[in-house]
Amino acid sequence: MNAPRQGLFASLLIVSFALQTFLLVIATTHQLKENRASQGQLLTTQLVTDSLHELDPANRVSLALLVDRYKTNPSIASIRILDASNQVLATDGLYKTREGEVFSRDALQNEKKVGSVEVTLIKPSIGEILRSEWLAILASLILHFLLWIAYRAIARPSRSEYLARINKEMHLKHEIQALTQALEQEKHNSAVVIAQAQQQPKKQAIPNRLFNSDKTDVNPNPHALALNIQFYDPKQLLSTVSQSVSVPYFNLCQLFLKKSIDLCVQHYQLSQADINVQQSFQADGATITIDAERPKAVECLLMVGMVFQLLSDVLYKRYREEKRFVLQTRCAIANSVEDMQLNAAQAAARLTHNLTAKESALYLQEQYLKLISEHFQLVALPNPSNVLTRHAFMINGMNSECAELAQNLRTEILKSKKSRSETT
């Protein structure tokens, strides 16, 4: 049971340690620079005072002894004493070849320059600074290591939390497996029904609502509302998978949509015949329509979209963990747009293209917008480019009653499919 995001926290600690060491070097360098400045001024002043009487006339022996006495200071790289014409009278130092910061001062006697002194103080390198501050750096390293240990101990989930997470993951896995098995069973039942229908040529083939063939895109009903659901596939992954992968995935999405329709129709007391499946799930998504003049039709269609999005999110998380092909979805609801000569299905499909993953939008007449504004939070669609997008809204949230209903319907679908799979 590892603590969450250990790698991210370790990276932050490494950055913190590096930044702290960098600031320590900067502060030490600044402090040493100030110390050198004060020390250089003091040394040059003392040298001028001690050598003033030996400069005029120049006494090289006395000056050499004076320089030899000062060179024992470990911070001095070199010392030079010059006469008035800048000729070297005495020079010495422990580190003559080493570069450093040079301080100079003129020796004045009766306001006349009789010579000058130059003192070069050692300027420590970054490596020397690090060696001198090894104790502080080691303490910082130990502190960051203790923070790492403390995080692992504090942030690590308890045994009960770990078991709860494992149980939740297993529960979701069983739900997906149950849905897949139920899908296979319904496919088998559909095949049996179609075979029986073909043996009765005088009767029409029994329609299969789950795998309903695509109907005409043109909807003559001016009061129709359409819900369009599309896959969000910016990397064009759908075109890279085979039909053996995509078709079962489309069928599972269609099963989700069918169960969402069934429960929403039942909740809003509508008839199954009120929902028209214009297009079952394919690469370009699915489309269903409803007559907007039916009572609660708008709320029902919106709830179908919300419940399907929740189910799609469950499927996406589980398939991603299992490294199976899956895509996120987006959906839009619209009525016809006369200014653009679009029917409801065409308008919904075009509006969906403007959305990204897990987003929902709608384009509705004013009376329908007033009807749902009390239950859903709507925001204007960003960057409108035509009549459709200028008057469209994104669904940014819903009230607690609708949110609870959507969650309950999603849970009921998952549980019902799991129980059905167990009984079969």
C-alpha cells in the first residue's frame, strides 16, 4: 500500500533540495564578497601605514620583510608594494598564480604620492563554498529525506481504505463483465428472433431496437428534438482498430443507450414508441429523436444524455485500467434550425462537433430553455461561429435532484445487468 503520488512528491523534494542548496551558495557568496571588501580595505590601510616610512626613500629589505609578515594570512593570494612610478619594490604571496579580487590604495606623504599597495584576496570557487557548507547541505538532505519518510507514513492509505478501494475496483470490474455478458446474451436472443422472423415470409421482420438499422436522417416533424452522441477521438484511434474490436464496443455503447432510454422513459411516464432511434452506434456516434410536444419530453431526453455520459465514464475508466480500446463521449440536444436549413438530427450532430470529452450542449427554442433552466446550469458556448453555436448553451451542472436521479439510474442499470448476468 503505497502513498498516492509518491513520484510527484519525490520530485518536489528534489527540486526543493536543489533550490535550497542554490540559495545557500548565493547567500554564502554574497556574504564572502562583503567580508572581502571590508578585509581588503583594512589590509590596504594597514599596509600603507606600515610601509609609508620605507617608501621614501625606498627600503626594499624592510618592505620585503613587511610583505612576508602579511602573506601568512590564508585569504591573501598576493601582495605588491609599488613606488610612485609603479615599479615593484616588494611582492610575495602564498597563491601568486591564483586569481582573486584586487584592492589597491595609494600611499600619500604630505599630500604627495610616494607609492601604492595592492592586495589580491582569494575568491573561493563554487566547489570550495560547497565544501565549506557541507554540514548545512547534509542537514538539508537529511531533512528532506525525513520529509519523504514522513509522507510515506502519513499519506499511505489505511488497510480499511485500501480494501475499500480494491472492493470498489472489483465491483466495477464485475459490473463491466456483467454488461458484456448481457450484451452477448441479447445478441444471441436477437439472432434467434430474426431467424424466426425469416421463417415467416408473410410477416414483417421483428425490429430489434438494440441493434436497429439506421433510419433516414430526414425528420419531417418540425417539433422533433434530437440527441446526438459522438465519440471524442482527436487522435483518430477509431480508424486504427479492427471491426472485431469496434463492433462489440459499439454494441456495448448501444446497450448502455437502450437501458438509459428504458429507465428515463419509465421515470418520466412516456411510451417506448415516443423514442425514435434514428441511428444506432457507429463510428460517427448515435442519434435518437423525440417529439418535443410530448409531456416531459425535453427533460427525458436530457436525462438520457446525462445517464449515458455517466455510464460511458464508468466504461472508460475500467477499460483504460484493463488497457482495452475505449473512447470518451460527448453529446448534444437540438431542435431544427430553420436559418441553416438543418433538421433536429443534423443540428445536434453539428453541435456535438464543437464539444470535447464529457461535455454536453443544447440548442433549444426559448420555451424549452425556460423549462429546463430551473434544473440545469447553462453557460454560453465559447467561440460561436454561426447561428447554431451563437444560440447554443453548454450544460455546466444540474441541481441536486437531477444529479441524484442520474446517479440512481446509472446505479440501477449497472446492478440490473449484473444480477441478470448472474441468473443467466
